[in-house]
Amino acid sequence: MAKTYDICIRGAGIVGRSLALHLAAKRLRVALLAQDCNEPLAPAAQLAHSDVRAYALSPASRSLLEAIRCWPDAAHATAVLRMQVQSDTDAPVVFDAAAQGTGALNWIVDVPVLESLLQEAVRFQPLIDMVEQPAPATLTVVCEGRASSTRAAYGVEFEVKPYQQWALAARVHCALPHGQMARQWFAGGDILALLPLDGPEGRQCALVWSLAPEQAQGLQAAAAEDFCLALRGASHGALGALTLCSERKVWPLQAARAKAWTGQANGRAWLLAGDAAHSVHPLAGQGLNLGLGDVAELVRILDGRAYWRSVGDPRLLRAYERARKADYAVVGGSGDALQQIFQHNHPAWQALRSLGMRGFERSGPLKHWVAGRAMGAQPGQPGAA
């Protein structure tokens, strides 16, 4: 007879494993489905050299990961003390952790190291079983990413808005120390971010560059020296000479949202989380924070349910969907608006951007509130207005 579970999680990325660990900590029986469930654990150092991904994680996301003892050490989770946003014509907007009354605006986390920590933690959690096939469960949570086959099998419409941009990601070594500052430039529709890595004294940055598709592909194929010269020009030499120290990855950018995030199939409940439910433009660095916000909300709702309610109770799942769609509307809508504003190069748009950035830099409470929201703060928490 097949073993039954409270929850089956399809997808064992950062969102799926984080959710599994939190649910198991609440004494729920979890099946975790991943194609690599039988692969040996790779050392974090080995993973770090084969993957260029890095994410900006908020204080709320840090708290979620610390609760399951999966927060990386300081060498792999670099605190951002300041963030500078520069347009092509105006003085920069600067966010400062001290002004927000917090120790860091966010942390730039080495993704392969974080995945290794989560993978190891799952191995030692007896209430989580790695499975090779979907397991019978009261609730199935789909965390398979934006190309989810399970979401498609459930017949859920996935509304996609492609941007006329591709992202180019890499790691670079900088002649000057990054000083724990995240830097972002908007110029001619392109968006360049250099995110600090390797701790407080580090000189390595994660690069995310949003470009027209042909530009992204051209820069990916360019000689390393030519690429670094172009990057130094786009970053106005802020970190001195740059040296490429990884592969260059490219992919098309989009905003997307599933029409339904919960439902019933074959008499059992299902729910979408992470990129299977939504994706946003990377310019605000909120994609993974949204996914971990899904984890936090689902765990909160299930942990607080009345004893007689099932984990698949439609009322609980609808509450999750309402809360997470509301958060996505704010974060995704803001990122989409910024992308559209900086995409246009007409002089009238440039004048409007210039006026808006000058006003925002002097806005005081508004700037403080926006920074707090980006950090995942809620009213009454540090960093919130």
C-alpha cells in the first residue's frame, strides 16, 4: 500500500526545499519530488564554481531561512549597506541601511551555496521523504518553476508578458572593493546591476545586465577582454578594471502570473508557489523574495488552522491566494512600471524620469517607505514607515 502524506511538494529548488523544511518542523509529513533526488550531495565549494546565480534576499527572507538553519555564512551572504541607483542623466538615488535603522538593506546570497545547505538539511529531516514519483497527499504544492508541467496538466492559464530584453548574468572581479554597495544603472533602456559578493572586503560582484536580445547574445559571445571593456564603460568605471571570472549566461525576461493559484484535481487540493505562480523583472531583485514570501504565508496559514481543518481546506487555500496575489500586484506592478519608464528614450520621457528621480531622492518618508517594502518590512517593523 502506497504511503500517504499531508503534503507533496513537486519541485526541490530553494522554494520547494524551504517549504518542506518549514512544514516538517510543524510535524507535517512531506513528500518532496525532484528529478535529482538520488544524486549525491555536491560540496558547496564545487557548486559555487559552476553556477553564476546570486539573489538579493530581504531581511524577511533571511529570517525564514535562519529558522531552518540554512542561512549561509558571511562569505556567501554579503550584507548590502548602501544601494545606488543611477539614471543616464541625473544624480543617483541612494538608499542607506543606517537611514533605515537596520543593519543591512538586504544580502546578496550565493545561490549554489544556499541550495547545498537546503539539500543537506532535507537529508536529515525524518518527516521529509524524497520520492521519484508524485505521492498521494492531501495537498500538492507545485514549485516547479515557470515552465511547470504540473501547472499545465492542471489546465491553469499562465499569463505571460515578454519583455523585449534578455538578462546576461556573470561574476566579475573588480579592481576596487565594492564596499558592500549594490549599484544599478539605467541607460538607454538597458539596466545594469553589480551586486557585492565575498563578504565585507570582497572585490567580486554578481552581474545582471538587462539588454536587447541581440546585445545580450553579442556580449555573451564577445571576447572576455571586449566584454569587460564594455561593462566598465556601462558602469562608468565605478569599480575600476573588471575581470570576468565565470561563464556568461543569458535568458529572455518576462513577467508572468498564473490565473489561479489554488484548486482541486482528482478530489485533492493543489496550490502554486514560487515561479510556478509568478515571475517578475529582475531589476528590483524581488523574484526569490516573492517565492519565499509564498512559503512564509502558506506555513503561517497551515500552522494557524483550526485542528479540524485539513491542510487542503479550500478556505485556507483561498486565503493564501488572496494574500499572495495582493503582494505580487504591488511588487510585480512596481517593477513593471519601472521597466516601462526606463525603456523609453524620447526626450519627454527623459525629462519626466529626471524630475521623478530628483523628487524621489528628496521625498523623505516616501523613499523610506519604498526601501522598507523592498526589504520585506511590514508596518510596525524596523525599516517600515
